[in-house]
Amino acid sequence: MAGSAEHRPAARWALASLSLSMLLSSLGTSIANVGLPTLAQAFGATFPEVQWVVLAYLLAITTLIVSVGRLGDITGRRRLLLAGILVFTAASLLCGVAPTLWLLIAARAAQGLGAAIMMALTIAFVGETVAKEKTGSAMGLLGTMSALGTALGPSLGGVLIAGLGWRAIFLVNLPLGILTFLLAHRYLPVDRRKPKTDRASFDHVGTLLLALTLAAYALAMTLGGRESAPVNLPLLLTAAFGLGLFVLAETRAASPLMRLAMFRDAALSASLAMSALVSTVMMATLVVGPFYLTRALGLDAALVGLVVSVGPLAAALAGVPAGRLADRLGAQRMTVIGLAGMAAGAFTLSRMPAAFGLPGYIAPITAITVGYALFQTANNTAVMTDIRPDQRGVVSGMLNLSRNLGLITGASVMGAVFALASTTNDITMAHPEAVAHGMRMTFAVAAILIVVGLAMALGSRNRAGRASLHATPQTSPLPLTNDLARPGRLR
């Protein structure tokens, strides 16, 4: 479709529908956060109760994103993506008219299901809508839309709540959802029908085990406060036990949800690990940054909101250029450059604000987020370019899952590092110097995590170089497997 001149306009409109899908799903993540105080007042609920408006959405995406990606591979990605857009749009309507908090939370979980389908299949569709040499540019555009949705959420949510009330932050999705559905229905390539004998069966046991395992881990990481401490350890043990059962089930399944042989590919495993590490650090900027700006630099809420938006906006502006650079210079090289920029930014952020104040915070945050845009675009391109068509959905789901797990882990672990380094039980009452010290230590740890990711990227690049050096036209550098044409390239 992308290869012929007469089809280029259709390819552009197809990419527009994918971009809107990414924008909607990321907007759904960020726009609800700003409404939590208003929701608590509207429903007469406690803050831990209204937090489930955010948690329900996040848990649905995290637990289902790999499964819906695999389901798209089996049943057809176009029809499932159209269903996901409809579910997201209908659930947004239910959120907007919900009469009680618990109905709102249930509707948010349904909205998260739609978002999981949209996130997983949007990236998987790139290989079917653009030429291979333009994959990086398409990934950069999707990264821009994701960052734009994240940046736009808080400010748009604040304006809608002030002017129209809290229901408007959900109802705003209706016209966008309808437009996305119409574009996708008109321009996305039709699914190729397979004979029933060629269709793989869906792994229901593996799907259930993975969903329960991820739910237990996500709850352990996101339930905060001393009152939840007694359940966190059992949840983590449940997650570990569930992971063991899942691995056992996948080795015995005739058509597994996730082929474990895929993890023998060092490049894929490194890409997933790097994605989780990088997302952990990015969450630190969102968790720690507002406390530092408020307590240590003394900024008011409005100015804090503007400063926090600098990072996502920088990532949005860098997304498309990052994709073009990945196409021109190579995805592996841009992955290394992006991680190097993030490491430099994190190290600088641990030192510079103490001497230069607000400018010393904004400059390294910009470096971190631009480096993140370079990394994410290049990493997604490197993973998805040579994926076998019938594996694109599940691998796209795994990429999104690694990112979500990094965000969830980062909120808990990096928040704990910040609190520990600040030497206080209540960070909202901590002395400015203690908060500043906590921020410096948190981003020193973040710099170490990025350096670990950089070592993975360099190691993966060196292995790929040695493999291509020793490969011949007649032989493959490594043995073939049933799942991989050759390790490092999931063809």
C-alpha cells in the first residue's frame, strides 16, 4: 500500500487514523489526573477512592495489552482496532454520564481495554501502512502524538473542568473517537482472510495467568501508604508465583500467547529491558519534579504546571525529527545517542539546579525528554522493522507492556528513593534542603539506570556487527529456530 504512488494519500490518511488512536489513548492516561480533587468533591469520596479512576485505566492497559496484540495477530488487526476504538469511545460516554464513582471506575476500566487495543495495534499497523524505509518517521510521528497527548492532558483537563465541569474531560473523546473510527474504517488495509485450518488458536490459559500476574504486580507497585503495606508483599509473591505458572503454561501450549523462544533473541530482550529502564527514569521526572519545584524552588501551582509540561512538549517536538534521523542514520545508532543524551541530562539534573535554580532544572529536563524521544522512536523502529507479520501485534504489546511496567515501577521505586534520600516520612512537609538532596540522589540513581541501558545498547550493537561480519549469503550466523528466522531479526 505504501509503496505505490497512487496509494500514498490513502497511506497518509491511514497513518492519520493511527496517530489519532495514539493521541486518544495517551490523552486518556493524563487527562483524568487533574480531575481527581474535583471528583473527590463531586462524589464525596476520599482521595484513595478516586485514585481508582486512574488505576482502573492503567491496570486494564497493563494486564491486557499483550493479549489484545496477540488476538489481533490471530483474528485480524483492522477489525480488532475498529472494535477497540468503539469500546474506547462508548466507555468515554459512560464515564461522562456515570451517576456514581464506582460506575465511573468500571467505565474507566472498559476505556482502558479500548486503549490497550489501540496502543498495541497502532504500532503493529505501521508495517502495513508505510514503506519499510519510512518506518522510523512513522514511529516518530506516533511518539509525537503520544507525548502530545500526555502534555495536553493536564492543561486541557483543567480548562474543561473550569468551564464545563468534570464530565467534559471524558466527553471530549466522543468527537475524536468518531473521527478516528471513520478514518480507520475507510483507510486501514483490509485484513487478509486465512483458512480456518491456518488460524492459530487463542491461548486462554496463558492470557488469564498473565493478566492476573500483571495485575498483582501493578497493584503492589501502585497501592501506596502504610495501610496497604501488609498486602504489598503477598501481591508481589502472587506475581512471582503467577509468572512461574505462566512460563510453565506457555511451554505446554500448542499456540502460546507469547513464544518464549523470542527471548533468546538478545536484541529483542535488550530492547524490552531498555524500554523498562528508560520509562522508570521518565516516571521519576513526573513524580519527583513537582515536589522539587514546589518545596525547594517555591513555585506556585500554575508555574509548576507550565514547567512540568516542558518535558512532554520537548518530546513531542523531537518525535518526528527523531524518526527521520532513525531512517537516515540507523535505529541502533540513534538508540545509543538517545540513551547518551538521557544519561547526560540525568547526571546534570542531579547537580545543576543547586547552582542555577529553575534554568538549571529546565535545561537538563529538556535534554532527558529529547533523548527519550530519540530512544523510543529508534528502539520501536529497531524492534518492529523486521518482525514477522503474524507476530507484530504481540511484539507491539510487549513493547508497550515494558514501557507501562517501567512507569509503574518508577512511580513506586523512584518515589521511595526520593523519600529515603529526603529523610522524611511526609515529603509534603519536608525542608527545602532535604527535598533538594532527595532530588539530587534520585537522579544520580536515574543516571546509573540509563548507563546500564546504554551498556545494553552498545552490547547489542556490537553483537549485531559481529554477526553480520561473519554471515555469508549461504549461511546464517546463528542456527534457525521455529520462531525466529535468525536471532536479532524476528522475520
